[in-house]
Amino acid sequence: MAKFILRRMILLVLTMLLVSAAVFLITESSPGNVARNVLGSFVTPEQEASFLAQIGLDKPAYVRYIYWLAGSDWHASRKVGLTLRRIKTEAGFQEWWAELSDGRLIRWKLQGEDLIATVKNPSDSTEEEFIDNDRWQIDEQGVGTFWGVSNSNSAVKWEKGADKKIWTFVMGSGWMETSGGPVEYIPLKKGFIRGDPGVSLRTGRPVANSLFTRLRNSLVLAGIAFLIVMPVALFLGMVAGLKEGSLRDRILSVGGMMFSVIPEFATGIFLILIMSMWLGWLPGATVFGEKAPWERLDMLILPVLTLTLVELGYVLRITRASMVEVMRSPYIRTAFLKGLPYRRIVFKHAVKNALMAPITVIMLHVNWLMGGIVIVEVVFGYPGLGKYLLESAMFKDINALEAGAMVLVILAVGTQLIADIIYTFLNPRIRYG
């Protein structure tokens, strides 16, 4: 078993690498312009080029992929010549600084042709500013350059003495044209493997924070639906399979088929129309604000009911078919011929084997519930992972898409590992060497 789990963990890592590369390539080749999505359709080519440089999209694709996966701070540290640190302010914001030999933190800004250094003492958070022009490095053409950490959490290359116009976006003022500003940017991040997939191009917030909240919301929705639908579907499926061809079997089979073939958006709209618009019993949208989903359980009823109805029919039919097949097996007939009690035959011999196929379906649908409930989340405006990935895909937000895809890969491989372990308890003949 230990070797099997180790092989699955290696498979998980390889699958994540392949999926991350595939998602990256698909996003790169998809139509759309990130700069125009953020800045509007009237942005000039100069402003677009400056924006793409500031968020690192001017670099080759393989460089951006490495930055996203393994981080960019290690490369930027070599450029700056100092160790780079990320700290969290009292207000909860993340800031990048360079660390001096005495432990103090420093970063710079450019005023005219003067480098203004801001030094921060991490022990008492006091700051001081001074002109730091000694750091300029003059090349043979008389152009002064310097690599440092800016206030925008990027490692940048400043340049003075060159007649080059730089467009910089200043909050509250818009795009400002300056000369001698940053000519190269390395947006700082630690990388996905260190828990920092970067900043969302759509919201400007760290992807890790947004992803955690959306994942939590989807886990609540999917978890409640899972706890309700799976026991009910397994029970009804076994009840239907025990009496194949009976009225009970036909009613459950037809009902299960009816619920499973109706699209999620149609089920959700019908429930909103009946429960919210006509009867006024429940809210038709999920507006949580700053609250967690479990603080407004009334808003969870319709999304959970939609998921439950769709999943109930599918799992019920799979369980019913598996139970019918088991009840036709020779060893079950032999048990009847030996005169064993019906209840003992069903619960001791039939149920265990009949659960093999449903367990596979259930574990596959755990991943579906997390990433495939996007339709339900969109219909009800539920702030979950599926809706987050849809909005990111439409916006071409590669950082959010990559991180979301990795979460789904972990869920997919992890749930299959759990299913394989459960198999060993359901069927002792299965062993993993």
C-alpha cells in the first residue's frame, strides 16, 4: 500500500505539471487582449506596451511559466544584488522589500533623476527616506541604470540619461508620461509551489487569497450536496436493484433518469421560478457580502437542491445497475439455494460488491462537484470556484486559471486515491503492491 500511495503521489506531481503547461498554452493561444480588458478599448499602443511590461506579459512564454511555477524573487534577487523579502503590513497588504546586511528593509522610487530610498526597520516599522544616487551605474554611453525594488512590488530597472518615454499608471491620476522611468519589470512572486501563484489580472488581488475563499464556498456547497445525495442515491439505487422490474424499480428508474437528463440551468431556473418568484419561500440569488455561506443557510437551499436533483438520478441509476448485476451472480444464487436468510444475503454478500461501481462514480463526481458546478454557481450568483474560473477564463486571467486548474487536479487525483483505498476494504482480493 505504501508503494502504491508513493506511485500515486508521483503521478499527481507529473499530472499537475502537464496540466499546468496545457492550461498555460491554451490560455496563451486563446483570443483576447488582457490590456484592453483592463484599460478599455481606447488604450494607445504605448500605454498597452507599458501595461504589459509592468505585469510581466512582455517576457517570453517559458519565462512567465517558470515565474508562475517557481517564483520570480530568486531571479530578481540576482538582478538587485540583495535578498528580497515579502512582509505583511498591519493593514493586511503584502509588500516586497530588499534586505540590507544589517537586517533593515529598503526599496526605491524615482523622482526626476534622483533615486529616493525608503528604509524600514522591521522591529518598529519606522521609515526614513533619503537620496540614494550613489547606486546609479553609468555605462559606456553615459546612461545610468539601476535595478531595485519599487513601491509596486516589482523589481525594476530604472534608466536615466536616455531619451525614452515611459508610461506609468498612477492611481487617481491615470496614465502619466515620464522620461527615464523603469524600462524593465519583474513582478515579484514566490510561485505556485510556494503558495503564491501571483496577482489576479482581473481583480488586482492575490490569487491565493481569492482562491481560498472561492474554494471554501464551493466546498460548503458541494459538501452539503454530497452528504445529502450520496446516502439517499445509494439507498434508493439498492432498493430499486433488489426488485428488478417491479413497480418500485420502474418509478425510481424513470424518476432518476428524468432528474439526470434535465440540464442544471433548467432545474435551477425552475426552482427559482417556483420557490422564489411564485411562492416567495426562498431567495433566488446568493448574496453573502462579507458573510460566510453557512451564515445564510436560506441562500444555500436552492443551489444545494439543484445539485442534489441532478446527482441523485445519476448515482441512483449506477447503483441500481450494479445491484441488479450482483443479484444475478452465481454466488448469490448459490446462497439462496443454501437457504441463507434474504437479509443476510443482501447485506453481507450483495451490498459490498454492488458498491464497487458507485464508489468510482462518487469519487469522480467529487471533482465534478468542485469544478463542474459552474452552471449552478452562475445561475444563482454563487461566489464559488467554478464561477471564479469561468470569469478568469473570459478575462484571460492566466494566474487565476493556472491556480484553479492545479486545485482541481489535486482534488481529482486525491479522490481517486481515496477510492482505491476504499476498494481494499470492500474487496479483500484487491491488493496494491
